[in-house]
Amino acid sequence: LLAKASRGCYTSDEIVEMERVVLEGLEWRVSGGVTACGVACHIIALWRKVLLLRRRYGEGQRRRRHRRDDTDDVEEKIHTLVDFTLLQIELSTAEYSTSVLRSPSSVAIAAVLNSMDLLESDDYFPRGDITAFRKLLRETTGVRVQNAREVEEVRRELIEVFDRRTTEKDQGEDE
């Protein structure tokens, strides 16, 4: 395709060779890397599976009939969780401490956990569901959320950023 676009100036072999030279010069580091949004999406997809399984089988692992309402309920809750999580991640990008000094995975985990805590109630995300999810997160990633110092620091930073941005917005509307 590029050879045709060059109208005969370069052959396919010349383009492939130049791509190889560029990639070797970059030491094959061409990926943008992991982003907080990408990690958060994977975490929330895992959370969704936890919720669906817990609704299907119940906390005591007794099999119960899976109803369409259960799935719709979970999907609604997941959409809300995604919205809250992405808002925090978006706000974090404007802060040096959370966008540069912290790992994307720490920002993602912190944003998801902050959102879960914000939405925690027996009607929304019962404590048993959150506990089960934290256990699964620890088993699949090796991160002990309660003891991960960086995640806890990022959680506090995200709350501070959210509070500061909300205050700035409210002051701007008052003027």
C-alpha cells in the first residue's frame, strides 16, 4: 500500500527495511504502554463477572434461577461505576502527582476502589460483594489492596483532586 502511495519512489522491500531500522532504533518500544483507563476497564470487567456470578449463585453458592432483571441491574451498576471511575482518572491527568509520579495501575485501582466506596450500600454494592472482589483482585494481581501503600496514597490524592476541582467549579458558578 505504501509502495503504491509513493508512486514508484520506494519499493515494498525498501519500506519494510526502513521500518526495521526505525523499530531497532526505538528498541521496539512503540507501544504507548499501559493507561489507567485501560487497566480500569479490565478491573471493572472482572468486577462485572464477580457481580453476575454472585447474583447467579448467591453468596452461599446455592444455585438460584438467573433472572434477566439481575443482569440489567448489574449492567446499570457497572455503568455508574465506570462513569465515577473515568471521572476520577480524567481529573487525575491534570495533576502532576497522579499523572506522572504514579503508575497507571495504581491510579486505576484507586479510582475503582474510590468509586466502589462511594457507591457502597446494601442496595448498590453490598460489602460482601466488595470483599469478594478485593479477594479476587488480590488473587489475580497479587495486590493486597488494604496494605498497598501507593494505592492508598493515590486514593487520597484522587479524593483531594476531586474535592478541589468541585470547589473550583462551584466558585466559578457563584461569580
